[in-house]
Amino acid sequence: MKIRKITLKNIDKILELSREFIEEYRKVTKMKTDVPISTALKYKKRIFKKDLKSGHGAIFAMEEEGDFIGYIFVLTFVPGMEKMKKYSSGYISDLHVCKKWRKKGLGIKLVKGGEKWLKSRGKEKVSLDVGTYNNGAVGLYRKLNFKDKSLKLEKKLLR
């Protein structure tokens, strides 16, 4: 098993994992949306390409016998803070490990790989957003010394 930095030519393989990530997210959160997964993946592909080409983003994949079994997408800025890249912390946009490979320390290795890349870009902090429903991810991030910084609240509006 090894981690490697992904180039633009490997984006479609990462998008296969991203499909699984999106499907799982929609199922767990019971998200109702009219946006087809294919449209979400086209949008994600544009983002991946833009951030990889600019050098402000990197994707690292865990590979086993030629197959990608997990990936992390890191950015040198927090989305929405693009004009403040110089002052922004790094950001973990996506972290996904295929279900059958979870609980084997791969998420930790991917996060550490992303952190190493961010440090090489002069970043002193990294942040992320994670759903409170995602106990596995919350536990992983806390194990890696991430601390609660904010709480995002949501309320359904009645008609």
C-alpha cells in the first residue's frame, strides 16, 4: 500500500471514489436533491482541475495493487477565502476511504500526507468541516488533535 500525489491524468479514477463518497453522504444524511450525481461529479472535476493546475490544491491517493482505495483533497486556502490565500489556513476538502478499507489507519496516513504538503506550502494550520452525524470521521480527526472550533446549526423551515 502506498500514498501518491495525483496528477490531472488520474482525476477520473479519483472521481470514481468521489462518487462513492457522494452516494454515502446522501444516504447517511437523507439528503434530498434534484442534482444528479453526474452533475455533482462534473462540478467536482472542474474544482479538482482548477486547484491542481494552480498549485493551490493537491490530491493524495492510497493505492493498493493499482487501485485507489482512498484519497484526500487539500487546499492552501479555506473555500470562500480565495482572496486571502496568503493568510488562510490550509483546508481538508475531501477525505474518503472505501468502506472495506476503513479502521486500518489509512485515513490517518492520508491526513498526515496532506498536512506534510500543506506545511511545505508554508501553512501553519489546517481546518475542515465534518458533519456531526459522521462519528467515524469526527473520531479520526480528534485522534489527530483537531479541536472543535465552531458549530454549524441548521433548522428546517416549515411551509
